[in-house]
Amino acid sequence: MVGLRDSFNMMCPCFRTKATGNEFVDPVVNRHKVYVKDVSPAQSVASTEPGSLRSSLRGPHSYSSQDYQAKPPGAEMFTMAELARATGNFNAQNKIGQGGFGMVYKGRLRDGRMVAIKRGKKDAYEQRLSVEFRTEVEMLSQVDHLNLGKLIGYVEEGNERILVVEYVPNGNLGEHLDGTYGKVLDMNTRLDIAIDVAHALTYLHLYADRPIIHRDIKSSNILLTDTYRAKVADFGFSRVGPSTDVGATHVSTQVKGTAGYLDPEYLNTYQLNTKSDVYSFGILLVEIFTGRRPIELKRPSDERVTVRWAFRKFVEGKVSDILDPKLEKTPAALSIIERLAELAFACSAPTKADRPSMKKAAEVLWEIRKDYLVEHQKEVKVKAERSESIRMESARSEMSADAQAALHQTSNRRRPW
């Protein structure tokens, strides 16, 4: 990162937001480059040498090569009667969410399985929703990975479009970062979640039958289990990526996604590739360690686009200021925040050539997490030693007080009067 902060004066204009009568904040970061060395295409596809993704991600949150093989699960066909029974006739008490596709309900199938049931809207946008429905069925039936929401089945009857997917009981990442559930995600959990998402995207880009571009990576599409494992959901905008066999570098398509997470190069050229997901992941990573949404209109004008605000703090040497205030600024957290920021800014570089692959981003994240755990264990040890020292000192004080009391009693017994 040599010269990064020195270049801030030249780069300052890219953080200025023009205001009009109706305030509009452009979510696109126009100019910032932080480089992470990438691997060669040959390595990114087939490397199994020490230091590659498959060998370096061993541990409690790593996977074997079997996890990177697409195994179509075989979607089940349900009837409307079955799903009406599972949801109490789509009772409002069983509603657990709402998205662009429609309402999401919690349900229990006849065999006892808990599922999430996504019922498509029946309105003027039915044709668009039908396309999203078929896309999600097609994409989810091709993939099988621990960190991807699993398709169980679907219904397509008349004007009904319903997806039956794995039920993930602990809400989504955005809700947890907002404090909806009253519990603050600690740094270790946030790193685990980021690594899970990176694994899921690496699988989609490299190890599915054909590259799959999710196209809508955002915190509300990251579902969390009871043990805070992340599952990437909502494949309605997904596209099959360019065929590397014929040397294609992108697919040309209309822009779809969510403001604030959208790849600016894709936005300008309509050329979609796997690095578009990398950009969205970079924005998500900023969101994870700052606790701020990509666009926050209620903040001062120079803080409304979170990645611009965070980058400005970074080049000013005030990187600790961007850490989520709900997080304790421990030495372990402060020891990695600069590297996390560097990776996030590299992923969200304005052009795809300056972004790492998801595979490389996952490797860097794994190293950051490993170093964080080392520092965290040191902190735990120091705290334990300090607590033991305080306990011993307290015990000595109590013993001294008891000894003085005993001496006083003995002295009183010896007095003749």
C-alpha cells in the first residue's frame, strides 16, 4: 500500500457528492485502487498445491473437494394444497419476510421438515417474476454447497409461482448488523460470515458446472443459521457466466442488482462477469466491519456513501474510526482492521482488472482470521492472568484481615482485666 495515503489529495474529488433539490447520492465509487495480488487463471481453476484454496482453508470452517462438486439435489414438485396446509393457509403469523419476488412464509411439511416458502406476487410484473422464478429454480437445482440456500421444491400452477427452500432460522446479516435481535456480532463471528460468503461465491464462480454470477450479493441475502453460519440466498437475478472454453470474458445483459452494491463497470458497460460479484462482496465486507449500510441518506453528505467515507478515513490514517462502534476496539480487532479495509477496497475497485478473484479474496480472509485468532488468544491469556492476579491479591488481603482479627482476639484474652 505504498503511497496510498500520499495520493489522497489527488483522489479527493472522487468522494464529493453533488446535491440537487432532490438529494441523490450516487452509489458508485469513481476512483480508488488498492491492490491484492491475484493468482493466475490456471491456478485459480485447478490448484491443489500448498497455499491454494483447497489446501489453505482446512479447519472448522473449511471444506473438502466434495463441497466444490455440483450435485443436483432433484427439486420436488408440490401442490398448492400441500403448501397451504404447511403454512396454515399462508397465515400472516407464519410470514417471516418479504422481498421483490413476494412474501416468504415459514412452513412445516407433512414429513416434519421446516421450510421457507416464497410465494410470488400476482400483479402487473408477473412476467418478470416468472423469469426470476425459473432462474432461481434452474440455478438452485444446479448447485449444492454448505453456504448456499438449498432448493427443496416448487409449485407452478396457473398464476402461482412458489419456491420451497431450506429454512434458515436466524434472520439475515443486515438485521443482525442493525441490532434487530439485540445481540452484537463479535469480530470473530463477522470474519466467519465473510469467509462463508467468500466460499459460496468461489464455488459458484469456479466449481459449479458452469460459472454462475449471483448478481445480488447484499446483507439481506445472507441468511444466518443458529450457529451463525452464512448461507447465500435469492438467486432470482443470477446468470450463467461467460464460457471460458471459448475465451469469453463477459456476458452482455441489462443491469440488475441493488443500488450501493452494483459494480460501476457493469452499470456503465452492461458487461457482466464474476468480478461483478467481487465488487458487491467488497461493499458487503465494508458493511460487515463498519456496521453501516452502503448508502445512508440520513448521515452528513460526506458520509452517505459508506465506502467513500471509509476509504477517506483509511487514507487519512484513521482506519480505527471506521470500525463498528458496537464492537469493542480490542488490540486483536485493531490489528486486522487495516488489512480488512485493504481487501474490501481491492474488491470494490472501479474496474474488474484491479479486483482479486473470489478465490484469492477467500485466501486473504482466511489469513486475516488466523492472525486475528492468534491475537485474540493472547488477549484471553492476558485477561485470565490479570483475573488470577486480582483473585490472589484479594485472597491475600482477606487472609491478612483474618490474621489481624485473630491477633486482636488473642491480645484481648491476655489482658488481666
